[in-house]
Amino acid sequence: MAWITTSKKTGNKHLQYRIKRPDGSWAIKSIKLGKITAAEAKLILQRFETDRNCLKLGLSLPSANITLKELCDEYVHSLPGLKSEYTIDRETRRLRYFCEIGRQVEEAAIFFKHQLNPKAKTLGDLMISQILPDALEKFIYLKKYKPNYARLLIVNLRAVYKYAVDRNYLNSNTMLNVRIPKLEKL
């Protein structure tokens, strides 16, 4: 059983659920969701219940079919209180820009080469399991990003994928295999 509560002091929403301890007693666990709308909280609660039921039955998680854009939005909504507003704004813009790169961009063809879904128009429409580290490296090399921007983009994508691993969307953080370009010494 799970439910959403709202803190009266801060207005942050929390996902709370009951677990049974090995000794037979019950405990309540809580996950801080941050300042999100009621609709977003309801969606997270539904996804949590579905994932929990699948884990009990030994099935694969249906939320593993989440798109990159959905994952980035979920990650960004979890940041308030953990990072400054300026940092969150910069990360949000960087991730949103990456997710909006479309099929028509020549360098993005690497990601869409083996993609079977014709509805995927941008990188954000791809499933998170379809964004491979070697394709990301080639994309950054072909796009000729400045080393600092490429480094920041990779660091942000690593954080998003770490969040996906924490939420059990993925088994491992594949973005750790992406090499970060070296910065020029001044």
C-alpha cells in the first residue's frame, strides 16, 4: 500500500509506503518527490504501484520502457532542494536541448540507425535503453561540441542514468562508459 503526503512546512510531496520487516512488524518508508503538482504525484504513485506489483510477481518492470524525455523531466523534478536554482536551470536547458535534437540532424542518424519506431522524431522520443554510450561518443565527436560543453552534457546524462538505475528503470548506468573529452590547459 502506498500514498502521497504533502509537508505543511515546505510543500514538498512524499511518496510513503509500508514494508514488512523480517521480524514481522511493519514500517513506513518515505521518498521525497519535491514540489510537484498533484497530477505528477498521482502518475508517480501509479508507476510505483505497478513496479512494486511486477517485482513481487518476478516480472520485468514496465517502466523500463520510459523515454529519455520522460526520464529527464522526472529527474529534473527530483532536484529542487538538492541543487541551486541556477544549477537546475542550466541542467534543464542542457538536457532539454539534447532531447529536442531531431531525426533530421545529420549527426543524430547514429541513434536512429537501428531504431524501429517511426514515431520517434527526436532523441527524447527514444527509449532510454536505446541510447548507447558509443553512439553518444560518436555524436559528440561529429557535432564538434566544445570540450567543456561536451563534458557538462555527459555529466548530466550520467546523473540522469544514475537516477534511472536508482528507480530500477535500468540495471546499470551505461553512461559511465562514455569518455569525457579533456579540457585544454590555458
